[in-house]
Amino acid sequence: MSSNDRELSAIIVRNIIDIEDAIGHAEKIIDDRLSKEFNAVFDRQFDINDWYLSEDKDYWESWFCPNQWTISGKSKPETQLTFGLHIIGEDGFHSWLASIVTGNKERGITSLWLKPSIKTSVYKKAWDESKEEIAQIQEAGFIIDDYDIYYPILIEAEALAVGFENDDLAPAIEQFEKAAIALDRAMPAFDKFHSNIVAAAS
């Protein structure tokens, strides 16, 4: 064990109760408050009646998409594409909070992510036929990383800490609003991309 590992181990042992309490607080209290703010932002930006959500009225916990993307005739709605919060490059964080403030892809970045639920070959075929739409999605603020499409949600840690101190989460709300506005702006391109996926799958 290196000297750094020995020193860190000693610090952790001496503070393990506080560490456990802090992680529990981040997961249960802070994450819950962030989820409520996220849902409130998306409720303001979109008419929830126009969207299918896998978890009732909860964008934070759901995979969601426009109602017209769902496949009819199924006992449970299915779709080839959905949006949802996802940690890009996830590497063991215990809370959404950690990935929201880290801004480090090697550890994890909270993002609004487009999730394909189709064969890779079909997805890539539709992608190749949707160059214009992919460019429009990127112009709206989404990151195009190989075949991944996501909008990173990053909040400066000190600004968020001050927000909790003052019970004013404007720094978080601002970033959630940017994600919602980017999605709204890109929806015509996403709709066309979805149509190309349906055609490629048929």
C-alpha cells in the first residue's frame, strides 16, 4: 500500500460515519430536491399529455418520448427511441449530485441522453440517412459522440452549494431549463430521425 493509500485509508476510517451520512444525504435529500426541480422545469416546457413516461409524471426517473413514437398494439408501450437522464462514462458514483458537479467524463457526467432500443445495424442505417437532422440536433446544443447523442447537465459545485444554503436552486434550474429548451428546439430533427429509424426497421 502506497503512502497516499495509507493516509487516505486513515482519513476514511476516522470519518466513516460522517462519510456514510453524507452519501446517504446526497442520495436521499439532495438528489430528491434536484429531481423535483428537474420535473418542474420539464412540466413547464412540455405538455406532459403529449409524452409517454415510463414512470408516471416523473421525467427524472423515466425514459420518455412523444406519444406518437410509441408502438401501438402492445400491452405495454414500446418505442425505438427514448430520452432520459443517464450518466455518461459512469464509474461508480453513488449519487446524481456527484456526476452533475464533476464535469469529468471519465467519472461520469449527468446528461439528457437519447437511448436507442433497436438493432445497431438499423440505428446506423438511419443515422447515415439523417446527416442533416443530426447536424440540426448538434446545433441545438447536443453533443454528438460517435453514435451517442446527449446534452450534458453540469452545475458548478460552489454555486449549487450556495443555492442549498439559500434555498434557491437557480443554478440547477438554469441548467435544467437549458436542457429542456435544447430538446424542444431539436424535436423536429429528432422526429425526422425517428421516422428514418422506423423506415430502416421496416
